[in-house]
Amino acid sequence: MEKFNEFLPTVFGVLVLLIIWFVIRRILGSVSDKINNSESYKEDTLRVLEEIRDELKELNRNK
């Protein structure tokens, strides 16, 4: 039992480090997802604006 009590602080320290590592990993993952989503949103918006521009050019030619 005394040996177990000697390893207890080490085990708790490792568990705390693992929990902190998982939390930081989740936070960085969510930030990365938000960055990727904003990039795809920007690309979609640009694509729609280009389509609108092309349609306006076509309408101006037909007048």
C-alpha cells in the first residue's frame, strides 16, 4: 500500500497533463475548423460574385 501511495502523485500528474493535452488539442482543432470554414465560405462567395458579374456582362451585351 505504501508503494501505491508513492506512485499516486505521479499518476495524477500524468492524468492532469493528458487532460490538458486533450483540451488544447480540441481547442486548436476547432480553431482550425473555423479557419477552414471561413476559407471555403470566401471561395463560395467569390464564385457567386463572379457568376453575377458574368450574368451582368451578358445582360449588358444583349441591350
